[in-house]
Amino acid sequence: MTTSFWLAIGLVLIFEGLGPLLAPKGWRAMIGQLVSQPDHQLRRVGGCLVVAGAVMVFMLS
């Protein structure tokens, strides 16, 4: 269980790091657009990401 958790964290870090590594200007522009979004919109996007991740974990386990 612990090994799987750290493996998952490592994969998240890899995928999160790909944006700034490969396209720093586009990544910065995307972050700039996120800053201008209202809180309720960010919560909706975050909720969708959490649900999508939970579904993927459920389907793969």
C-alpha cells in the first residue's frame, strides 16, 4: 500500500512537471487565465478532476 501511494505521488509529480518543462510560456499563460477565474469555477474544475481521478482509480483497481 505504501509503495503504491508513493508511486502515485511520483507519477503526479512527473505529469505536473511536464507542462512547465516542455511549454513554459503556454503553461504561464494557462496559469494566468486560472488566476482570473472566479472561485466557484475553480471549485467546479477541481471537483471534476477529483471525480475523474476517483473513477480512474476505481476502474484500475
